[in-house]
Amino acid sequence: MLTETILRWVTEYGYIGIFSLLALGIIGAPIPDEGLLAFAGYLVYNENLQLFPTLAAAFLGSMCGITLSYGLGRTIGNYLITKFGPAVQIAGDKVTHVETWFERVGKWGLLFGYYLPGVRHLIAFGAGVSKLPLSVFALFAYTGGFIWSVTFISAGYFLGSQWTLVFGKVRPTLVIGSAMTVVLFLLYIFVQQYWRKRK
């Protein structure tokens, strides 16, 4: 039902629909972002939309959404962690861990995090909380958003009438990839703490 509503919105409102839905989706609204982009690619294939305005709407929508998440993290993130962090076992040392991680490798998560459902919704907020400089955030996050938009719009275009394969095959692969990434990240933290205790 939700998917049908979203596709109708894109069909009726075109570029504005793509922009607004992606902005909401990146913030965390329950919108199947990859499917939305693939459908937009299909509409380009069907000549209902034009390629470059579609790419621009997708890129700008994802850029606005991820920038808002970053801004929320930077402005109210620490307040939320102080107020609600103890209830979910997030203390000051874990926040310091996140800040160190962003300084070292976290910016690459902004580049590739779009491909991992769940990760893309949180990583920009984490970047804001850790006070990652805006220039670094913009370079990695916006580049990632552009590549991600091109990838799925292209998939929808080349799949044509088979664009729904993005839901059936690509998205489950991304979910598995997301789970594996989280496991590897937790393993990385575990190994790092282990070696610190050994020193």
C-alpha cells in the first residue's frame, strides 16, 4: 500500500515527488529509496521523465535529507544522547569512540553508507554528533549521494519494465550487506579494545 502511494506520487508530481520523497527517506521515513530511484529510472526509460532533471531531483533530495540529519546530530545530538543515552546503554565513552572512528574512517561510511539500509539513516546523524567538519561531511556525503542516485536510476533504466527486480533481488542483497557491515564493525571494535587491553 505504501509503495503504491509512493509510486503514484512520483508519477503525478515527477521531479518534485522524487526530490521530496528522497529527502524524507534519507531522514528515516519508511520509503523504499532504491525502489523509488529504480522506478524513476523506468519512467526515464518510458520517456515520461528526462534523465538529467531526474538525476538532479534525486541528488538534491538525498543531499537535503542527509544534510538535515547531519544538522540535527550537530545541534541536538548531544542533548538527546545525554537525556536518553543511558536508557539504551550509550554513555560518554561510546560517544568518544564514535568521534574517533569518524576522524579516522567514518567519512568513508558517508560515501558508501547509502547502499546499506539503516546505515544511511544514522551515519549522517552520527557525523553531526561527532562534529565532523561540514566541508569533509559534504565532500563524502554528497559524492556518495550522487553515485547512489546514478546507480539505481541507471538500474531502473536498463531493467526497463523489469525494474521491480530491484525490490526482489537487489534490496535483499543490500540488507544482507548492511548486516555484514554492522557485524564487521562490531568485530573491529572488539579487536581494537582487545589489543588496547593487551598493551
